[in-house]
Amino acid sequence: MLDRLTGSDDAAVRILGYVPEEDLPGLYAEAKAFACPSLEEGFGLPVLEAMAAGCPVLTSDRSSLPEVAGDVAVLVDPTNERAIAAGLERLLNDASLRADLGRRGHEWFDEVVPRLPSVAVKDDLRPLDLRE
């Protein structure tokens, strides 16, 4: 199933690998969705970065990610390829879900960031908030 989403030049899913930090805001802003089905995540900053840009998120139901994402993301079992593919298909095919998660992601970002312990982390996330 995941092969169908990633297997061609015009694939719905692109696996990018490393992306320079300065390119992230534009990628998040233009993406239909951001997938982070991580098995282990320190805090989950990539999830908050995507939310700051209004990008709907699919992420893991493990580690810190459910707490970081709240109820504003599609949560999946990161060890289950079918669950990941089904979550991606759901996001890619449901424009109203994407719009809702993008909007609520902004609200969640505004709620979570003030509670972060580090000013440096907050400063790193501000440039990704593209609402200004």
C-alpha cells in the first residue's frame, strides 16, 4: 500500500531525508501533510514545526508524540505499514480533515509553545509560524 503512495515521480508521498532548516517553512506550508511515524522521538519538535506552519500531521502513537500532538494529528502505530499508509491516504483524500487539522494545529501550537521549558526552543519555532 505504501509503495502505491511513494512509487512514482508524481507520487503523493515524498520521502525527503535531510532538509536544511531554512527550507522547512516553505516545505511545511506547501505540503498537504507531514508524516512523522517515529519509533523514538526526543520531544517532537518536527510535529510542532509542521503545526506552526498549518500543515496537518500524521505521527506515531508512541513516545512523546501523542502528548505533543494532542488530538490535532492522525496517530498511527509506527510499526504497522498498513496503518501508516491508511493514515496517509485518509489525510491525502480528505480535504476537510486536512483543513481542520491545519487550523487546530495552529491553535494547539499557540497553547503548547508557551509551556515549553526553553526560550531557545521557542525562538527556533517562531520562524515556522507562517501566519504573520
